[in-house]
Amino acid sequence: MPDKTKEEAAREKLLAKIVKEGGKKGVEIEGASDMGGLSFFCTTMELPDGDADLLLMSMDAMNAQPEPDAEDRKGCSGHVGKMIFSAGIEQLALVAYVPADEHNKDASKVDVKVWMDHVLTTVGSGGSVVKEADANSPMGGKVVVATIPKDADKGNFPLKDKDSSMAAAFAFLRSKDAFPEDKDDDDDEMVFGDDCNLDDYE
């Protein structure tokens, strides 16, 4: 077989990093869920850089079952509903996931398509759903993938829209009694900002 091109090798390396980042974040979310009883969560991912397909791969890695012989636990959060975000230069990518009802006590309260539509409508940036599918998760469920393009004329930028989208996603969950009410805005920002350490959540 011919040697891999530099582009192919770089792509393989990136995909491995995407899976690693997703797997690590999944374990952190599992911990937050165990400590706080959370059934839904929202967070950001850095490496997909606004690429919807890569962000979906991140979600798959977050939901994966841990490998019994692996040195480090990865994934493990398939029972937690999630919306994740990745801002790139030209667009914001969003992936929403809701597991099957039997694996999540609040899953029946949240329709994954309605959840995503609420976020896109609230942000109002011309975003659209690009994929609806069964989730690649041991806990079943559905995923919806969407993107919101950059539109400088309308003042829409991926980093700004990421913050607005996450706020809208949490607000929807609270309206369905699927996430605790916000007690302190500063604490909320501390816990759920981009640089948060989910291990600190109690």
C-alpha cells in the first residue's frame, strides 16, 4: 500500500485527538452527573473548530462505553442528555443528544428536535438543522446536528452565538424541569463557562 500523504496522516491525528477530547469530557460529565444528579448538560468542545461532522464524532466519543482493559476511562456519559457546541471561524456547530427514556429520568421531558429548534430560533442567526439520526450510543436515543453561519452584516459571530446558544439550551432545559434552576448567575458562569472544570461541580 502507498504511504499515507501528509494530509491523510494529519487527518488521522486530528480524528484521534477529537475522540480523546470527547472521551475525556464524557468522563467529566459522568462525574458531574453522579455528584449532582444531573440528567442533562451543555458544554463546548474546542478541537472540532466549528466542523459539524467532527462535533458529532465528539458526541459519539462522549457516549461510548468504557473499554474494560483501557488504562484510562473514556466516554461513559451516554445516559446524560447533552448539547455541545464548537465555534469556528465561519460557523458554530451544535449537536444535541437525548438518550432513550429508560436510561435517563428526564428524557421524556425533552424532545431533541424541539430543543435544537428552540436554540436556533432564540439565537435567530439563520441557523439550520443539517442532520437528524439515531444516536451512536449504547443508551440509544436521538441526535440532531445544526450549524449557525457567521453573518457579520447581522452582527452574528460564532463565538458570540456559542454563548447565546448555550444560554438558550440551558433555559429550555430549566423550562422543562430537566435542569436545576439558576441560583446565582456568577456561579453559573463559573461552572459552565468554557474553562470550567466539571470536577468542581457539586
